[in-house]
Amino acid sequence: MSLSLDTTEANPRISWTIDSLSGDALIVERLREVGLFPGAEISIVRRMPLGGPVVVRTGDVDLALRSQEAQCIWIQRQKVPR
């Protein structure tokens, strides 16, 4: 089940995989340019208060995303091997 990045709780210990990007074509293009594309692994580092940016980590890079950008990213929690 995919969740919108905009509504997901911040916890840097949880890994997520980007399932899909949808929404405004210019925003989706920008997200791809900065390395956020389907299949990419991310973690949600922190969420700023009052609808501020969401900080995500992909590889060694932290990115601050506006709410409008975060709404375009659909993610799935990675399965933890047992």
C-alpha cells in the first residue's frame, strides 16, 4: 500500500522506497532531477512544524521538500528481512 510522503510520520530509522511520482509535471521533473524517482530509497529525517518542509535523505544527501512537492511522492515501507 502506497502512502503520500506528505502524510507519513518522520522517523529516520525507517527506510522507504518511492513507489511513484504523480502530480504537476514540473514538480515531478524537478524531483527526478534531484534523485527522487520510483525505486529510490529514502528516509524521512524530519518534518518542520506548521506545514513547513519535509526533510528526506536519499543516499548521502538531505533534501528539504515543500508540502506541494511531498504530496507528489508516493512511498512504500521497505520490508525488513527476518
